[in-house]
Amino acid sequence: MVDDFWGTPLRHSGSHKSYRPLCVLTFRLNYLLSGLHPFSYHLTNVLLHAGVTAVYVLTVRKAVVDCPSDIVLLSGLLFAVHPIHAEAVAGVVGRADVLSCLFFLLAICLYVDYCKLRHSDLQQPTQNGRKPPVPRRTRWMYFAGFVLCTSASMLSKEHGVTVVAVCLVYDLFIHQRLRPAQLLALRKVFLVLLHTVLIQAVESARKRPWSSKTLDRSRNGIIITRTITVFKMTKYP
């Protein structure tokens, strides 16, 4: 699969650069089953939306602490019938959003379970004075499932990569209940990473044939160069 989502070669200058092979694969399966008859395409979208709604309810039940069952059910019903989903479900091309959302929510569910198993050794001792054993194999199976679902979400639509940030926020602020004062202690690591990313971005841009004459003269190149200079002069306290 060397074409983007709209059939243009990825190396072509007019390509949308949207690489969604998993979504394209579902279209190929629809074509294999019913050709260009639209019924199977729309039916697949509706079934996927039903699956997304079920996984959404499961995600709310797992991720939201002490959420009443009636609130979970109400949120699922609102999610299912909300008009904002009409275009993604009714439009065949909107399957990329629905499919990506399905794996997005599955990744969150698996990561929530992984966090719970990861910290299961911190539970209170049982009556016989022994702590419950930590199922390492099960824990890493959940994490592997998280990685697979994240990859599947990205291969359905590029925005699926944001599930990594969502799970990181859940882990830090909800599961571990990290305070803002503790987060400020990580600013050194953030500055070092940002410094490294900026240097790599400039070096990779300079290796391009069109950038050798224009990067240093362009406004963006000047801004990046000045930013790197500031980071080099900064002494991290």
C-alpha cells in the first residue's frame, strides 16, 4: 500500500499524506463481498458505531472513579444518538473516524487495566498477611494490547496517536494523582527533550535539497535557530 487514503501515491507532491491502510482494508472487504452496492458499506459503519458506543460505556465505567451506573448508561445513550456523529456514520468515508475511535477507546481500556495491575502490589495485605501476587504476564499482555490498539488506531486515522497523550494524562493525574507542584519538578526533562527535538528538526531540514539555500533565510529557520541558541545558553537550575 503505497497510496494515501484518497488513492494518490504518497511520494506525489499533491498527496494528502493520510496513510490509513486499515480503513482501506475494510473498504476492500466490502467491495469483495458486495461490490459497489452501498448497503454493506453503510451497514458496516452502523455496526462499527454500535461497537464504539459499547466500548465507550466500558471506558467510562473503568476510567471514571465511582461513576453511578445510571450516569454511565445515560452517557452511552447520548454518545450513540448525538448529532455530531451523523457525518462519520452516515458518510462512508467517515469510517476512518469511527474505526480509529474504536481502537482509541480500546487502547484506553487496556491501559487502565494495565495501570491497575501494575500497582496491584501496593494493595493492602490480605488476612493471612500476604500480599496478592502480581500477574506479570497478564499485565504485559494488557500493555501489548494497548500498543496494538494504538497502532491500529493510527493506521485507521492519523489522530489515533493522541491516545498516548490521553493515557499519559490518565496515568499521571488520575491513577497516580500527581500534583502540579510535582509536575514542575519534571521541567528539566521537558526542556532537554524539547532541545533535542528542535536540533533534530533543524538537522533533518538542512539535509533536504530545497532547504540548503532557504532555511537560514526563512523566518521559521531564524526562529528555530534563535530558540536553540536560547536553550544552549540556558542553565537548568
